[in-house]
Amino acid sequence: MSRPDSAVPLLSATDLHAGFGSHAVLHGVDLEVRDGDIAGVFGLNGAGKSVTMKVLAGLVPAWSGKVEYAGRDITRLPVEDRVGLGVGNVPQGRQVFPELSVEQNLRLGAYQLRRRDKSRYAPVLEQVFQRFPVLAQRRGQAAGTLSGGEQASLAVGRALMSEPRLLLVDEPSAGLAPKIVEELFQVLADLNAGGLTILLVEQNVTFGLKLVRTAYLLRSGKVVYSGLVAELDRERVVTELGIGRLLGAARPNPDTAKRRAAPTRTITNRSPSMKNTRKPRSLGEAS
Amino acid sequence: MSAGPVSVSRRSSGTEVAPASPATPVPQSSEPVRRRPLLTPRRSNILLLLAAAILLPIVTAQAMPLAFTPTDSLVLAEAVAFAIAALALNMLTGYAGQISLGHAALLGVGAFASGLVTSKAGLPMWIGLPAAAVATGLIALVIGFPALRLRGLYLAMVTIAFGFAMYDSILRLDVFTGGSAGVELPRRIWHDTQFSDQSVMLAVALVALLAVWLLDANITRTRLGRAFRAIRENEAVAQAYGVDVARYKLVAFVLSGALAGLAGALWGHAVGFVNSESFPFDISLALIIMVVVGGLGSRVGAVIAGLAFSLFPVVLHGIAWLAGLDIMVGALLLMYTVSRHPGGFAEVIGEARERRRERRSARVQTPDDDAITIPALPRVTSLRTSTAVDPLAPVLEVENVTVRFGGLVAVDSASLRVPRGKIVGLIGPNGAGKTTLFNTISGLIRPTTGTVRLLGQDVSGLPAHRRAELGLGRTFQQIGLAKDQTMLDNLLLAQHLEAGYSTGRALAYTRGVAAAEEVMEARAREAITALGFDGREQTPVKRFSHGQQRIIEMGCALLTDPELLMLDEPSAGMAPGAVENLAVRLNDLRDSLGRTMLLIEHNVPLVLDVCDYIYVLNFGQVLAEGTPDEILAHPDVIGAYLGEAAG
Amino acid sequence: MLQALVVGLVTGAIYGLMALGLVLIYKGSRVLNFAQAEIGTACLYVAWLVSAKGHQPYLVGAGAAILTAVAIGLLFERFVVRRMTDAPRLSVAVGTIGLFTFLFAAEIYFFGPSPRYLPAPITGLGVQVAGIYVSPTQMVSFAVIAVIAGGLAAFLRLTDFGLGVVAAAQDAAAVRLVGIRLSRVSMFTWGVGAALSAVAALLIEPTISLIAPGVIGEPLFVGGLAAALLGGLSSLPGAFIGGLLVGVLSTEIQFVASGRAIPGVSSLVLFAIVAGVLLVRPQGLLGSANLRAESGS
């Protein structure tokens, strides 16, 4: 395999338009991920993060635009075929197979690998078990009985079983306690240090910006700000994400404080005659 | 009859407006303002039926022999009977969403019942037919009760079992059926007078079809039909609007059974004789095909499909070279049609209609969520007589509620209270148990231990719809609306409890029912205007964007004038600008109208801006509680849950 | 009584095969295949054509029958089921009713209502075990069913694709992420499901001794359906065990009630049991608890 050319991005998206039914969500998204980099896409709910990830993964077709991977146009390629090219997926909500054992989940993750070269299975499985000892401990247990954090490890492990070159991770922190998220992010950082290119989509900006090297900020289906995290203007991040004004409420606000200090309001607009038990008056015939 | 004070005031967008004037009784609108119309819907229905009953037999007796043989009339009469059966099944499966694959047995019950009444007891047909309807309606309860616990495929299985049991066993018992000799169904008018004219039989069937059609129409335009459709789409949402789901399911089964019995009896009288072989399982399958191909929930589709299915083989028989192949061709056509148009005729017609409407009116813009601002939320002043509720007593008290699912403890001894006129927030990470606690408060889940008190009353054992009656309103995370229904229908559904009339009156569509419907529609339209959706009331809710659906849902919840409004992640999916607007509206609801609210939220800045008191939940337990300032300063809460705000 | 047990077990195992096909298709497409038994029945006619009329050995006829069944299953999957991935399941069920109607009508059109007879593949004396007679046909049936059921179980558990089929029933979207096409899974479930139907029909034919429209299909479908429900529609082993239960129960009931006044009592009792079980435990005797949510309650 030729040495990765750092001038050519491993993954790139150009002018992506996509959505559901007739409802457009992405209005021209551009991004690229260099080989060896760890990048993140951020934005509030409704901004289009999930759809972006799904288009890049191949789960949702793009209406227009291009997705390229390792110099190859994969826009029309469905997800099943991208796996064989080295694109791994850790979906939102983990989506492990609940009634299968941990080991069976991992074996399925190696589906394409085993079709290519069965002998690689045992060493790759061993590597995954070393990285996630808890999975080795619970290898015979049904995946549905694992805790949230363990399932997250399983989902990552399953994706690693295909020996991917690029890992797409969709909202890894969703539904996990902060401590678990920190551990998970540490794993991702280690994987990246070992040469795995990672692109993640994340709702928690604080945690996410600590992990990634390059960031893309999405708003209303477009990238509004991007760059190396070290060079980003924090104030601008907050503004571009649109949480500025409400963020002010977190700091003491004289109006808010005044309102809260006021005595309980009497309710003036109800009928002054206080009758007994509440009974809905019907519009239908009363008699 | 009085409709109570109704006033929905409209606000101009964005400005603070003085609270609406105190509710004053408004005189019944129809009396002084305009004359009550002479021809109400109910009167015209009755007139129509009478006219049909008198004229149709005469007309058909004269007209049919001109072009058709008596056998043709007979075949048509049977087809009409099946159309009625299709309407009956459509009511159950298409409206209420309960699958039945045992309707053939119900047809059989009706036929045998009428047969026994007319031949064994010697009574006239016009007693036999209603008797058949009543008997079958009651028998239908046998499958109605399992429907309270089962759904979908499993319910279908029980209905198949019922059908087989009836066919193989019960209907073969001598006492009912006279053995395989069967039962006769004479067309007795009085004592020994019978009519043998096939075209008169056809007329009778047509009159019955008309009656059933009108009944069906009365169902769909009253709260009965809306309740059915709500049950079909989402039972939890139906309960939140006060629909007693169990009761309405049983009503659906009884009505559907009664009409199926009528259809079976008509068919029996047309043919003259039924035995245990007359209603095999194939007929249940044929009925389901009719209803699906016609389009689930479409009256027109059911009748057309019913007629077409019965007449199709007859028509094909006429084409000589096709003989024998007719069923095969039909089956291939069926497979083709259902794969291309799973929603049946009705779906095809509905889509064409929507395309025409879209071309005519402005294109339904899918606006940037950024652009959505709520001009105003409907400000419904009280419809209900106010209560002696102590304004200082909390509206909601939750005491040591624990919810256990098998071995998993979802909520662990949580307590909270919501004082009147305040907004209380419930925050915490995903999986903390917030939604479970919410569902326990609203009645969808029973607590394992602990009590929930609404307005001082212990409601822990009450089902959700009873709590709605007491004044609990809520929204849902996945948006609690009947998404296939129009916006107007949803706003009418929300007023289910206000409507108040009984099922019987709804079926008859009395004057009172019509008046109530009118008032509810007026309120709904005012709400639509207040929300800024003028002109879009006939659009199905699913066509709106997520943010817009949230607004519609809030409008529906407010229309019920709840004592406590529970909001489940109201800002989810909204753009920042819309969230700011939402904060303003929520504050206004509390400040101007004194609304009490409990909300689950992930958007911490919103919670801090709007709430008077906050509970933080984690791992099912209340981790911390206090005013926003106290929560901000709480050490456990900051790092863990305020990641975004900390920036 | 014990003799009836043997018959019941063999019949039950055949119902079990039918139930396996039903459950496999349900797991794959979330729909009840109303044509499940009729596919097998129609293919019996193919066997008759090849073996009786074409004077080929029994196994050749049986092979042709199974291949025809697979073809029917694959065609239906390709042209109906796959077009309806987002359609309501009730509509897909209606599609299977269409298939059932088509096959039934085709049988009548091409072969007429008069019965046909397949030459018995195995003749000869059976064995006596503890006073119970077991015929050679029964023994062979047992063996065949054991091999097929065992083979299917092994395939699903041990091969990668088989594991993928099982996983697809739990989370279809995630299965795509590991690189398995859902269309392949669907083709597998329908092809194998149809083949199971043909095998079941071939095995039950000697018991009924004739081939005629409806005569074979109905008891097979009823028995298979009851078995699938008892076992819980999500569980393949449950379906098979359910089949054995149904077979034994219905044979014993018929044995006990023969000659009594109540007509159709065995199917009545059978369905009462099924309905009862479903009401108490909606996910069936062996189904998983999370199916409870799907079933209602």
C-alpha cells in the first residue's frame, strides 16, 4: 500500500445536499478529513449533524454533491460496500445486537475481514480484547445485558474488527455518564495516536473540542466555521452555535433575579367565584 | 343547553399584552344571532333514509328488470351486503387500528341469528335484522376483550382462532344451526307475507348500505371517530387527551360486530339459506383484502373494494377464455397492486389530491427552523368552573416514587412538588429516569411504590385518561400528535373531553353534538390563527417540520386548559432562535395566565432562564434540587451536566 | 394412547418444520406468510408430475418440488416483499394472501379438484419398540427432520452469514454497518422458508395419503401457525418445540374425543390453548421478553 499522501484528504465531502422525503436538511456541506487526523462536526439539534454522518457513512443517499474516500468517488456506494474499503462505523446509540453474545457481535464486525482473509480474525480479536479488557471478561454474555459504557466499548470494538482506516463515530456521548464519556474519548484518542483516522459528530461541544484536532461547526445544514481547534476563536464558536443569548441566563441576570424575588402572583383572570369540585363542563348536551 | 364561556383571544405577535378579560358567560350563540336552521344534519339524514326506504324498492322493482335478470339483482344484493361488511371491518381496522381476521364468523353469527328469529320464531325480517346486529355486537366482545391486551399480529391470531373455533365448532352445533341442514332466512314482512322479488331485496340492501354509510359519517365527524384514529396512531397520545382507550376499543368491536352481523343477515336473506359452510375463513381473508386495497380508513374505498371484489369474478366469468384463470389473474393483480400502492385506492386518491392542492396553493416551504417563531400560544380562558383549590397548595406532589422494571430500577424514591403558577424543571443526563418519572406522573406507568398527588388527590392508581380529566396535560418527546391526521383534526382531538357527548348521541349526530362540534372547530381555528398557521389546517401534521409540529402540539395541550402542563423536551429539534422565542412564550404563559408547568429539558440555558425551581435527576434519584442560582452553584451538578453552558 | 404419541410426535415435528419456516420469514420480514403451507402443497403437485406421471424416482420428484418452492419464495421476495420495505405490514400480509390465492387457484386450474397420489417412497415393515409400532416412513421422517432442523440451527449459529440473519432480526440497520446486504438476508429467509414448506408437505403427504387442494394445506398451516405462536414468533427452537407440542396435543385430543358429540373439538381446544397462552404470555412460551412490547400489553 502506498504511503498516505497528507496533501490528499482521506475523506472529503463537497457541496452535499440531503434530507428526508421532501424535507431538505443539508444545504451544501463541505468538509475534509486528512489521513491520521481526528476531526469533529458540532452543532445543535436540527443543524444536520446526524444527516451529515449518515451521508458520509452511506446510510442515506446524498441528493447532490460528492463524497470521496482515498481518492475514490464513493457517493453512490451504499454502506455495505464502504465497509470493505476500510470505513468503520460506530452508530448513534451503539446499536449492538442485544441477544447475541459479545463475541458474536465482534465476529459479525469481522464479517468482511473474514471473507478477505480468515487468518486475520484471531489476531484482530485479540487486539480488541486487549484494548477493551471488559469485553474479554464478558465475552460470552449477551450484549443487551451490558452497561451503557460497556456497550459503547463493544460498538467501537465491533467497528475495529473490520480493520478500518477511517472510523465514523456518531454522537458517542449520547446517553452516557460523563466519566464514561471521558474514558471512551481517551480510547478514541489512543486509537488516533496509533494511526486511525477518526471523524466524529458530537453534541457535547466541551468534551468534543478537547478531543479533536479539527472542528467543523454546522448550523442550518451548512458549515459556518471550521479550522484547527487550537486556532479557533472561542467566543465565535459560542456565537456561531447560537447559544449566546441563552448562555447569558447562566450568569446572574438582574431581570431574572427580580422576577424570582416577586411574591407569588394571585391569578387574576379566573372566575372570581371559587366553586367546589372541578368538573369539566361539556359542550355537548348537558341535559 | 349551554356551551359555557368560550373566549379565545388573539394576540399580536411579539408584544406583551394584558391578560385576557375574566371569563364571562357568553349567551348561546345561535339563539339571538341567527335562526336555528330547519334542516340540521341529523334531520336531513333521517329524511334521506326515509325517502330511500320508500322510493328505492319502487325504483329498483321498476328499473332492474329493464336491463338485469333477477339473478343479477341477487348478485348485486350480495355484493352490497359485502360492501357493508367491508365498512364494518374498515371501522375496526381502518379507523381504530384493531386487526380482525375472524369477521367471517361474525357474518355467520348475524346470518344465523336473523335466521333463527325469522324462521324459528316466525318474526318479520325487520325484527330479524336488528336482532342480528345486536347479537353479533355482543358476541364481538369475545374478541374485543383480548384486544385490550394484544395488538397487531397477536391480536390477529386470536381473531383467527375465534373464527376457526366458531366455524369448526360452535356454528355447527345443532341448537344453532340445525346441523348441516342449516337455517332458512325467509324474507318475512308480517306473519306469512314474504316478498320474493329480488330487486326489492336489492333495494333493502341499498337502504341498509345508506344507513350504515350515514352512521359511519357520523362517526368520522365526531369525537368518536377522532378517538378511534388516535387509538390507531398512538394510544399514549390518545390517553393524554382523555380518551378511555379500553372503552373505545370495545365500542369499536361492538359497532363493527353489529354491522358485520347486519351484513351477514342481509346476505343470508338474499340467498335464503345458510349453513355451517357458508362463512369459511376465506371470507375473513377476502374482507381484509377489501379493506386494505380500498385503503385503510377510507369509507369510499371500502365500499368500492367490497363491490368490486364481489362482482369481479362474476364479470370475469362472462369472458369465456378467461374462465378458470379469473382467480389467478385476480391474485396476480392483487399482489401487484398492494406492492405498488400499499395504502390502497385511498392512498392513490389522497396523494393526487395533495399534489393538486400543493400546485394550487403556495408550495409548502420547508422553512429553516431558524425562521420559526411562535407569534402566540393559544390563550384559552377557562371553560371549566373554577375549583376551590387552594392557590397555595401545590398542583402536583410526587412522594417517594420508585419504578422498577424487572430487576432494573428506573426511578429510585424520587419526590418533587410543583407549586401553582410556577415552572419546575427536571434535568439530568439521558437514561437518568426523567421520562420514566414523567410517564409515571401522567399515568402511563404505575409506580412500584410511592404516591402521585394531583390537586391534592391521590391519582397513583388512576389511568392516564382519568388524570387528563382532572386537568393534567402533557406533550411527548416524539411529538404527541396523530401525525397522519390534519392539524385541525388534532386540535379537535385535543378537545375530546370538552366535547363531552356520549357515543350514542354521536352516532345519531344530535343537535347538541353538532353545536358542540361547531364550538370546538371555532376554538381550533382561533388557535390555528394564534399560532400563525392560517390556511394550513387541512395539512396532515406529518408534513410540517419538527419545530412546527412541536408548536402545534403545544397548542393542542394548551387547548385543554390544563391545571398542570407537562412538557417533555419542548426545545428538542428547535433552532436557537426558536428556543429563545419559546423561552419568552413560556415565561409569558406563567406570568400572564398563571399556568403551572413541569418540564424535562436538555437545554440547560433554557431551563435556567425559565424555571423557578429545578430538580436534577441521575440514575433514577434526585441528585439535587433548588432554584437556578442554587443549582448553578451546586458542585455535583456543574461539571457533569452543565458542560455546554460552562463553555 | 402411546401409539398416538408416536404419531403425534412425527406430525408435531412436521408442524415444527412449518413453524420454522413461518418464524424465519417473520424474523426476516416481520410479516405472517399466509401462503406458507400452500407453497408446499403446490410443489407436491410438481413432485407428482415428475414422479408419478414422469416415472422418475421419488427423490428426483422431491428435489424438483423443493427447487420449485425455492423459486416461488425468491420470486415473491424479489417482486413483492422487497418493493414493500417501508409499507405497513398488514399490506405485505395481504400480498401473501394474494400468493396463497394464486397458488390455490393454479392447483385447481391445472390439476382439478380430484386427488392425486404419490407413490410411497418407502415400503416394508417397521419396528416394534416397547409395544409401539413405528413405521419406516415415520423413522425416515424423523431422520430427515432432525437433519434439516439441526442443519438450519448449525448454519445460523456457526456461519457468519447465518449469524447475520439472526442479527438482522434484532437490528436490521446495524447489520448493514458490518457489510451484510439486507436483500441477501431477505432472499435467504424466503428461499429457505419456502423450501421448509415443501419438505413439510412431502413428509406429511404419506399420512394424508393424497394430494388435493386444501386438504394438505389447511392442517399444515393451522398446525404450523399454532406451533409458531406457542413457541413465540421470535424463537426458532421455540417454534420447533411448539410444533411437537401441537402435534402431540392434537393427536391425543382426537384420540380421547373421538366419537364424542362436539364437532371439531380438537381445533377448538387447540385454539383455546393458543389464545389462552397468548393472553397470559403474549410472547409465547419461549419468546423473548422484549417481544412483549411488540405484542401489546
